[in-house]
Amino acid sequence: MKKISLQWKLTFLTTVLITILCGCLTFFLYKNGVYYFDTLQESITDQGTAPEALYIDIPEDEWDDFVAQFSMKVYNSKSDYRSRSLLITAIVALFGGAVTYFISGQALKPLREFSETVEKVQAQNLTDYTIEENKIAELDRLRISYNKMLMRLSESFETQRQFTGNAAHELRTPLALIQAQLDLYHTTEHPESTAAAEETIQMVTEQNERLSKLVRTLLDMSELQTVARNDRIEIHSLIEEVLTDLEPLAQEKKVELIQKSQGAGEKEDEELFLTGSDILIYRMLYNLVENAIKYNRTDGTVTVSAKREKNEVVLTVSDTGNGIDEAFREQIFEPFFRIDKSRSRELGGVGLGLAMVREVVRVHDGTIKVYTNEHGGTTFEVCGLAEYRDNE
């Protein structure tokens, strides 16, 4: 059952109250009027009790007709009075309800604005949506409590980000030393080395590389907020650069990389610029294409395109893989979430690639959508990236 808004509840209750009050008032006024009408009728029809000061000269043969006509007039007057009273009650109730709806709407406007502000809040932009002072005492107390909560949450998240960044920084040094020793071991001959030792060294090397990649990603994510996002980026050139860098991986997986432009009236070589961080946009696109290659089928394709929509740029990465179940399309952006854990480890994933993508899109005020394409694979569509303007 659909919930009724507070404004409609106030309107309904006030209308009912107005209707009851008007109905009671009409009832008592009607009863009072009927009483005096009946008294007047009785004074006319009852000749024996007529006051001496009242004298009506009516011929005796016309008296019965006069009484009948007078009684009918009194009856019609009472009916008309009752109908008019009910009509006035209904009009007053409806008018009162409309006025109540308008007044309650104005009174609840700060609450709607409060709700709209709360909906915009995310973990990464808490302090951007504090609410200004309100003249309504109750809402102002709520505003103060809400702003204090945002500040506490912001401090907690900032502490968490600092811890992640500091931990990543601290881990880089020992990991680099371990990697240096492993590289030295590989370049030195060890006649006494056994097959088991070689296998152990290989396993340690692989895990060290994986841990180093995880630390680099965590460090990048912790520094997202401090990266400038005002570069002038030619998107087609950036796509070409990403595809060139990933061509060796695509050849290894036997996947074809395709770049194309979209949009009516766009030429293949038409330049398309957007505003943002060159480093972050490259990283976002790289992660999306890399995932599309890794989780594709043999002899599949990965298609990357860019188009202009009004004053925004839309990036699309489509593959011909097995697709992503609708139940997981929101969870895949969560850190360390994997649909197939065994395959992700086999492909060397650390579970932060798409989390990084979502953060890059968010800091550029964009949105990312996931859906199944016509080939049964997955399409990632990044919308809302600002097109570069010379006057910016």
C-alpha cells in the first residue's frame, strides 16, 4: 500500500475537522430556524391561540386554501434552507481543505528541502551538504543535530582515508625490499636450489606482486580527492592510448579491440574534449577495458566508444563475455567483491578495479550504468562527464 504524505494527511484531517464543525453549526442553525418557522406556522393555523395584536382578515371560505398554501411555503422554505446549508458546508469544507493543502505545503517546504539535501549526501561529500539555519524552531534543532552528525561522519571517513593512505605508504617500502631480494635471487645462480625452493620463490614472487598492486590501488583511491580535475582531455586519443597499452593482453587472450565514435553527425576523426583529471580518466578507462578483456571469451571483442550528449561526454565499453547477473550489478562496484572468486584470483585481480572506476566517476560528477548488450555480454556506460569549454 502506498504511503500517504504528511501534507495530504494534514489536509485530510483538517478537512474532516472543518466538515464536522460546519456540519454541527449547520445542524444547530437549521434546528433553530425550523423551530421559528414552526412557531410562525402554528400562530397562523391555530386561530384560537392567535395573539390579540395579530389580525389577518381572510374570508372564511378562503381560510383553508390560505393555510394549505402557507404550510407548503413553510415546508419549501425549510427544504431550501437545509439544501443551501449543506451546500455551504460542502463549499466551506472544500475551500478549507484547499487552503490547508496550500498552507501545509508552504509549512512543509523546509522539510522537503531537508529531505532532498539528505538524498544527495554520500560518504565522500558529507560536508558539502550541511543545512543552513532555518526559522522554524523544530527544524532548526533537527538541522543542528544533522550537521553535527555529518561533521562526525566526515571526520570518521577522513580518519579512515588517512589510515588507508598511511598504511599503503608504509607497506610500499617492505614490499619493494622483498621484491628487490626476489629479483636478486632470480639473477643469481643457486646450484643447491631444489625444485621445491624454486616453486616457493615463484609463489612468493607472484603474491608479492599481487600485494604490491593492491597497495598501489589503495594509495590511489586514498588520494582521489586531492587530484586536480581541470585537464583538457581529447577523449578519442585517450581511448586509442588505452587500447594500445592493452593490445598485448588482448592478443594473449585472443580478443579484438575496437574503437568507434557514436552520435548523429559525428565524424570518425572529430575531436571530443572533456574536463577532468587525465590520470584518473585514463585509469578508469584502463580498468574497464582490462576487465572486458580478462572476462571475455576467446575470439571475442571489446568495443570502446565516446559520444557527445548536450554538454556532456558519454563513454561506453562493451564486451562479448558471459554478462553479469542483474543481482550483482550494484555489488560489483564494492571493494573486494568478486562474482567468481577462483577465476578472479586466477586472472590476478585484487577486487578493487571497479571500485576505483566508481570513485573516479563520482569525483567527476558522473554516473555509471551496467547492462547486458545485444551480444549477451556486458556494457559499462559512463555518463555525465563534463565536455571541455574554452571559457571554463
